[in-house]
Amino acid sequence: MRDKCILPFLITERLEFFQLTQADLPELEILLGDPEIMYAWEHGFTKIESQAWLNENLRRYSSDGYSYWAVRKKMMAVLLG
């Protein structure tokens, strides 16, 4: 579950966009581990690959100023897949 202290940086009528955090790892492992969701990568990720993917994206926030975002429907605590 996402830490409610993290504020969204983009809000639409239905969605909120956030930078990912380490707290998102349990949900990311589920999403990234699902081969149907990850069809563009042609496979689901293992837990180790999911942690590495998250670490790379956290690094990119710092070095590049952007990366993938967490998205949720307003008033929901779970990430959308």
C-alpha cells in the first residue's frame, strides 16, 4: 500500500500519478511478475528482477529527473496494472 504522505505530482479527473518508492515493491512484484501484464517484455519478472527494475527507476528519478510513474485511481490505495 502506498504511503499516504507521498503527494501526487499529476492529478486528472480520475487518476493520480506518483513517483515510485521502495514501499511500492510488494505491489510491483505482483504486477511485474504477471506475464500478461508484462507482455511487452515477453516475460514476467522474478522478485530479484522486480527489485532491480525499481532500483533503476529510482536512480533515473535522481539522474534524469523522470522515469516510470505509479498510477492509481483517486481514493484507491493500490497501483493500477
